Amino acid sequence: MMVNAQDFSFRAQRANPTNYDVINVMTSLPNAPATRILDLSGSNYSIDLKNDKLDVALPYFGRVFNPSYGNTAQNSYRFSSKDFTVNKSQNKKGNWIVKIKVNDQSTVDEITIEVFKNGKAFTSIRSNDRQPISYDGYITKNEEQKAQP
């Protein structure tokens, strides 16, 4: 299985912020249901996990306690890491739980991915400087990188 090999990608389809201010603003916008605003399908938001590298590119909706002004890219989750640990387990329902502890990022503490038997996945990110957020999506096999001639 892809999870056991520790070589897979999580593709985000929907963001689930926990901040009620964000949810209230989204539901108050005319002609724009919050579900459509947080729909990430058709985008390239993902977490790519390989044995020696973790790449994260996910949007963030919620309260950031130490925002970086002028550089909005730092207010989302966009980073690469080579210093992380992965713990995998299976729960009683047979779902995989993948916990990724990131050691070289000051803001991200832990990423948890629960992979269901049908390939769907639920991801939550716990940070030191912002409220938690979760994402719904699915996992795919990482594509082989072709060598450049």
C-alpha cells in the first residue's frame, strides 16, 4: 500500500477552517455559499510525502497569531522539509493514521493524515502560530520524476 511505502501525495479537495469568524464571513457573502469558496478541487493543493522529502502547499483560512506582513505566501502552508519523522498505524476500522512531525519548520508542529479504505483522506495541521485547520481529499501515488536530458 502507498501509505506503508511512505511514498504518496494527499490532494486537497476542501478546506475546513475552525475559526468561526472565517466561517461567518464566508456564509454572509451574497450568492457565494461557503462550500464553494472552500472547494479546492481543480487546484494543485497537496502534501507530497517521499522517504527523504516532504512538500506542503495548502491554503490557510483562519487566525494567524504572528502574521508576516507583505509576504502572504508565508501565511499559507508552503514549505519543503527534509527533517521530519513519520509514525504510521492502523485503527480498528482499518484506516491508516499517518502522523508527520516536522522538525525544521518553526510554525508547523504536526500533520495528521487519516487514510480511509476507499482512498479518501482527512488531514489536519497543528501549528504553533495559528488555529488548527483540516482538509478533505484523497491520496495518490507519487509520480516518478523523469531525469532531465
